[in-house]
Amino acid sequence: MQFEAAAAKVSKYAVSESGDTIESVERPHGGISFVLADGQRSGRPAKLISNLVARKAISLLGEGVRDGAAGRAAHDYLCTHRGGRVSATLTIVSLDLVSRTLVISRNGPPVFLLGPDGARLLDEASEPIGIHAGTKPMIEEVPLQAGLRVVAFSDGLLDAGVRYHQAMPAEAWLELVAGWGETDTEELAGRLLERALALDRGRPEDDISILVVGVYARRRADGARWLAMKVPL
Amino acid sequence: MQFEAAAAKVSKYAVSESGDTIESVERPHGGISFVLADGQRSGRPAKLISNLVARKAISLLGEGVRDGAAGRAAHDYLCTHRGGRVSATLTIVSLDLVSRTLVISRNGPPVFLLGPDGARLLDEASEPIGIHAGTKPMIEEVPLQAGLRVVAFSDGLLDAGVRYHQAMPAEAWLELVAGWGETDTEELAGRLLERALALDRGRPEDDISILVVGVYARRRADGARWLAMKVPL
């Protein structure tokens, strides 16, 4: 089998810097974690917050701290640092090679879970981090198997098209994705981004970030781990 | 213009875990840094070292610490942590959007620099980190321009084929790469890996990691930042 991941990020129209942060880190006991953080507001102030939160979570995950504890720590850190006045959403998606599971920790928007047994919306109420004492992530753990895919995003996806009264609820997005069948992660993230940009008529109302991970039956012949990145200058 | 990066990593034959670590992090003032660390020996002990070194460098770079200071700190940290008895090589390649340059910091193998003005080997003598007091990186800064490419790797590339007396010196690898013209980063890293695996007859004598970054005149229509990853399970 092969684990694959793709992430795409665009900024709000006419704002040079996205307020969202997506980072990844190797887990010392085996696997990879992805962190998607969305800071309150947009542009530079939001970026500082999402960067702070993502760095805290990534640095703990990279030291072998478990996902739930890393999420709680990121909350406590933001709460302490900004006196409970600034919020952020935080989603952590991990390939855990010890438990052979995907682990999804949510303090933010819903997450799509697609597998051989059908599609499911992870949308139990969860609080953003940074405000209320005791905030903790909603955690879901799913055994690795071919065909499994997870789609996480910042709220800009659900808000796409809101200005034109065309925003789609999470259920409609999930149905759309489920209808595409077993596309690969880059293709899936690309189609979601394309649809969101179309709903916003090419001028995103908010930062939009999309993270897709999946487990596929195929495997590269070279047996190598691969990483690729593209950044417009 | 668009910045692109690709990294590939295979482990020594019959060793499940590569002793090399490649990580990336967003620079808070703008840009991305890549860290390639190779720990002494192979397998788990090497991995613990390269992970320690990479995490220290990444965490500092993510806080806005400059490349040279992050490299020195990683050395001091390893030296303190292991009493000067364990070495690692460390290469940092950064897209710095403040100075609009690529910054290459080396405490290890040579790095290839290819641009519109020709190809160059960065191979001034540099010490591995972790052993001698005062070790510092060799730093090179190159203004961003289309056609610029940087190729960094762990010593497994130069050792490929050594068992069959077919190992190629850095100059020969550079000549090979220069002859390929302006390939994209994934293609370039893929061809290098393929050639190295062929020299080792499909059974790598050592961990091999390859990092290629480049600046291209093209730009994606969606204006998005993209990240992709593949991990064999």
C-alpha cells in the first residue's frame, strides 16, 4: 500500500498572505502528521496566529507527543499567549505507523472520511482553540486500508460563494467528493479548489486551504518516500 | 515565477528505516526552508540523530532564526547532547522571500547549483556537525531567477555503486545533471535516484536522499501553494 497526501492553499482575494498554515512533520515512532490551522481574521494578523498554533503542534508531534495532547497544548499555548481573546481552528491528520491508523483531531470545520464502506461527515460539535478553558479536540481513529481517504479544510471552503448565495453546506461537498470515486489526492484537492474558486468567481472571500490524505493499493517501483512543493512567487 | 521542490528518500537495502531526515517548514517572514540531515551509521540509531538535528534546525527556522544561526545551533545541540561523539551532516536550502534569494548552508556533501549562467559545484571543505567546537556551515546565497536550480543529497548518492567500483564523483554527477537541461524538480530527483539505484544494482549500500529545488518562469493558474507527499507502507 501507499500513503499519499496533497494540500493546496490560496489567500483571500487581494490579500497577499494566507492566514492559514499547513505544515507536516515526521513522527519519531513512524508516520507523518499534518496540521491545518486557520487564525481568526485574515492576512498578516491571522497568519501570525495560525503559524504560532501550527508550530506548537508540529514541534510537539515531532517529539513524539500524541495527537490529543498536542492539540490540547496548542490550545493552552494560544490561550496563555493571547489571554483567551484570539481564536483559531486546528485540524491534525496523522498517519500513525505504530497503531496503523489515520488519526483525525478536530477543533474546527467538519472533515470528510471516505472508505470502502462509504462516506461519512465528521462534524460533531467542536470548539475552536484559544478561548475557553478545557477545550479539547474531537478525535477519530481509523485503521489503514486501501481506499481510505480523509479531506480536511479551513472554513473558506464552506464559505465559498456565500456572497452570491451559492455556498454549499458540508453535506453537499461530501456528496460531490463521494461521487468522484477513488481519485488520487492531488486530483481531489485540485477539483475541490477549482469548485471553490468558481463559487467565489475567482476572487476568494476568505483564505481557502484543503488537505487530502489517502491510502492506495498501488506502490511506487522505486520504494522511495517523495515530497513535492510548489509556491507561486 | 514559481518555486518548486522535490525530495526523494530510500533506505539502505534490507534496513527498514532510512537514517536520513528531510523536513520542511514555512519561514515566518516569508518563504520555505528544507533541512536534509544524515546521521552517522544507518537504521534506527542514525535516524534518531538525524531527526534530533533536523527538528532543532526546523524549529529555529520556523521561529524566524536565520539559516547560519540555525545550523550552528543544531551543531551545538548535537555536540552537547552526545558529548562530541556522534556526527551528522546537515544541509539547509531556503527560499528566502525577504532577501529574494536561495540560501544554501552546508555541513556535509557538495551541492549542485545550476542556473542560466551554467553549473557549479559547491564543495568547499565543510565539517560534519556534532564533533568539533566552533563548527559552522558554508553558506551561499543566490538571487532568485528563473532557471535556477539547487540539488542537495546525502552521501549515499556519491557512494552508490562503490561495491562494484562504479561510484561517480560529484563532478560526474553534476555533468550528468547539467546535460539534462531544464527538467522540473521531480523529474530531476527521479532521474538521479534511478541512476543511483542502478549503480547499486537495486540494493542501496547506504541511505540515499535527494532534494531538488528550482525557480521556473511558469505559474499555476490557480495561484495556490501546493504540497504533495507519498509514503510506501
